[in-house]
Amino acid sequence: MKRITCPKCEHEFNFDESRYSHVTSISFACPACRKHFSLTLDEIEEMNREEIDAPYGYIVVLENQFGYRQTFALKQGDNVIGRHSPGSVVDISIQSGDMSMDRRHCIINVKPTGNGIRYTLRDNPSLTGTFLRHEILNDRERANISNEDVVTIGATTFIVYLPTEEEDDYLIE
């Protein structure tokens, strides 16, 4: 299965490419806005390639009943994470039907320090809370994040992947 993004409304939906291996161009109708558009198999493959430039690490949202697997690069400073919604201003906009995830749910802060980079997580605050390593964060609590930490926001879970010393010259506090 591949993910297709509508060029008009940016709605994403699944497509079974295995049924069309002999075809070069495929026409779609967006299930959300009904816009008709065509893509080649090469364009579909390019959409689904997970090459991500992430010098400060990245998060991987796990696939569940509310959404599909998604990857987002972290940037220096605050990375506001939340459910995708038109008009919401977030740095990491997760496409999901998970209504227990707020539009601005939590924040990962990436801050260079004298001896490396500090990664911290805090709740925005949200209605359902933010869990790090299966423990809920208290109001205004900032928790240090390590490589491969598991974070749960609402019913959605993501894993944080941080650069290691072998990959970069960064040190993680």
C-alpha cells in the first residue's frame, strides 16, 4: 500500500499499487474533496520515499487505527506537535483521526549546549496528557528525552530517534 496526497486539499489516502504494475499513469478522485488528478507510478514512489534530512533527529509516528506511519524531522528550538487541522499552526502536523490528540499537544525542544544537544519534552498542556516512557508528564514538567524514547499523545504513539555520536558530532545529554 502507498500513500497518495491530494494536490488540492492535502488529504492523504491509501492506494494498492500492486494492481497497476503494467500502467504508467493512474487517475485518482480524492475521497475528501472529489478533485480528479493523475500521477505516474514514479511520482507515487517518490511520495512514499522516506529520505529525511534530520541533523537534529526525527520522530516516527506508529501506524494505528487512527492513522498511518509518518516520519518528521526535528529542528532546533521548539517543535510543536499536534493533530493536523486546517488553520492550526504546528511544526509537526500529524495526520490522524485521533480526536484525543490535541491540535497543539506537546513540544519537543532541541537546544545546543556547551557539551552537546539537550532534548526536552513537555505537555502543551493538552486535555489527555503526554506520556514519556509510559509515565505521564506533570503540568509544566520538562523531561529529558533519549534516543528511541516512546511518547504517547492521546491514542497516538511516536518514537524519538536522535543522532548518535557515530552518526554526528553531537552529544546527547
